[in-house]
Amino acid sequence: PGKMNGRPSFDSMAECCIGAYPAQTSGACFAGMDSPPTVAPTTEADKKWFKDPESNDFTTGTCINDGPVPSGYVAYGTNAECCAGEYSTQITGACFAGMANAPSAAPSSVDDIKYYPDYDTDYEAATCLPGKMNGRPSFDSMAECCIGAYPAQTSGACFAGMDSPPTVAPTTEADKKWFKD
């Protein structure tokens, strides 16, 4: 509060934080407010998917992203990831069928799971999703999908999204290779 010689003045602390510290990433200015603003998703990409708390019947259960993730619930980046994580044994396929761009069929066993590229996400952040999507290539494994769909991805996001992502270093003594200095 108050005015300082040669410095701009603002009507509120929020306006000051926005006007005087537009590039501040720490949030320190806003944190100094009596009632600091809360963090909320700002884009569709920021919203997380979770099991619908009102889906009491597993056979018809679905996933939603229309609010904060309830305490104790797992948050997923996409609807497909949520369906695969929460309803992987759902015989009816209701969760996948309820998606805006539903895969053509739910897998009947783990061996039947296919992966398709998530073209709805930025290339450098994209991964492969379980299931099949009409009009998109289908791969037998997530690794094959990452290699086939994202060959120039430099972020490694696709491989990092795997349950057991590959590593860049040998993982056992037998994997080590020796070379001449």
C-alpha cells in the first residue's frame, strides 16, 4: 500500500502482482496476499480425468474431468488413460464407449490391447493410448507406437509414459559393454 517516488501504483495487490511481476514463476507476489488466488486448470490440457464418483456400478462406470480430483482418487492425463486404469477389466466397455472419440472396440484380454497415437496432444508431450481409434494407426505395443508415431520426438514423453520406460544406461552388469579408451 502507498506510493513510492518513480514507481507505478496499482489499485490492488493482485493488479500489482500482474503489472509489476508478469514473468514471476514462483508465485511469491500472489502468495503474499491475505487471500491468495487458488490454482485452477487454465486449459483443457490442465484438466485431469478421474473415475466418476457417481458411477457406483462398475459395469457402467465412466471417467470425468469436470472438477477437482477428489481426495484419494487417481488423476489421469486423458480419458483413455483413466478408462484403462480404472476399468481395465470392465467387460461392457462402457467407459471407453462413453469417450468423445471412442475406440472402435474394448480389448477382451491383455494380449488384445493395441495402442494408438494421441494426435490431440502436442507432438512433444504426446504419448500412445491403449485401445483402437478409427482413422489412426494401431500398434501391438506402446513401444512400437512411440517409435512409429513419434520418431522425431525429442522430449521422450511417449517412452516416459510407459509403465516400464526404457533407460539410457545399462540396467544390469550383463548389459555393460566395454570399449578401448
